[in-house]
Amino acid sequence: MKEYISENPRETTKLGRKIAEGIEAGDIIGFNGDLGSGKTFIIKSICRALGVTEEVTSPTFTLMHLYNGDYKILHLDCYRLKTAQEAEMLGLDEYFDSEHVCLIEWAERIKEILPDNAKIIEMDHVPGKQDCRRIVI
Ligand SMILES: Nc1ncnc2c1ncn2[C@@H]1O[C@H](COP(=O)(O)OP(=O)(O)OP(=O)(O)O)[C@@H](O)[C@H]1O
Ligand SMILES: [Mg+2]
């Protein structure tokens, strides 16, 4: 476990690039943390670093986005999922068992069906510091 303190969005972008360097096909990374903690923000920077040229936006309402970069990427947001069963019905297993790099916001909501090899990144606000985030990998 490693803890980073990001003082501003630029630092989070840098960290996203660093995370991207370690990514391989089939990797699953879950992002947990409260609203506005920067999950979508860091996923954007990871996708950029992985060669995604199309716009990366929050899939809060669409649930999932697929991008093509150096890898096939699934960007998932589980915020609106009520149960892991709901997630199961979406056929997420097939993505988890594939070459897709899966980047999952609110991963804790589907922890029952998240594969054991998934890595987890926790993001939190730092009280009293608007642009500061604590990021635990
Ligand atoms: N150090 C920082 N790291 C990341 N984002 C920051 C930082 N400081 C400020 N921000 C801002 O915080 C916001 C984070 O929003 P983002 O949509 O990424 O949150 P989220 O965790 O995906 O929220 P949600 O749970 O609603 O999906 C962005 O507007 C970003 O510019
Ligand atoms: Mg988000």
C-alpha cells in the first residue's frame, strides 16, 4: 500500500500517467472515494496516457464506456448500481475475463463480483484543502 498526497489536479494527472505505465491487458482497477474525489479525473489521465484520443467522460448515467487506446478499455461507474446482482446481469464477468483494461468507479458497490486480482485505489478529500486529495494505491 502506498499513500500519495496530491496537492492539485496536475499532480493527480501525473500520478495517473504513472499508474498507466504499470497497466497490462486484462488489468482491473477499482476506484473508491466520495463524490468529487477525482475518480473520473484520474481515469481520464490514465486513458490519455494509454493512447485514448476520444473524449473520456463520466459514465454515471450511461454506466459504461468503451474506449480504444493501446488496450481495449472498459470505464465503468457503479454509483447507480443497487446490488452486485444488477452488475452480474450486465454481463460484466465477460469483460473481467477478457483482455479489457477495466477501470471501475465506485468498485466497492460490486465487491462481491469483483475478481480477486482487482487492484483498488482509494481517493479522498483532505479536510480544509479544496484541491488536495489523499490517494492510496
Ligand atoms: N488534487 C486533485 N485531484 C483530482 N481532482 C481534483 C484535485 N483538485 C481538484 N480536483 C477537482 O475535483 C473534481 C473531481 O471530480 P471527478 O468527477 O473526477 O470526481 P469523481 O470521484 O469521479 O466523482 P463521482 O463520484 O461523482 O463520479 C474535478 O473537478 C477536479 O478538477
Ligand atoms: Mg466520477
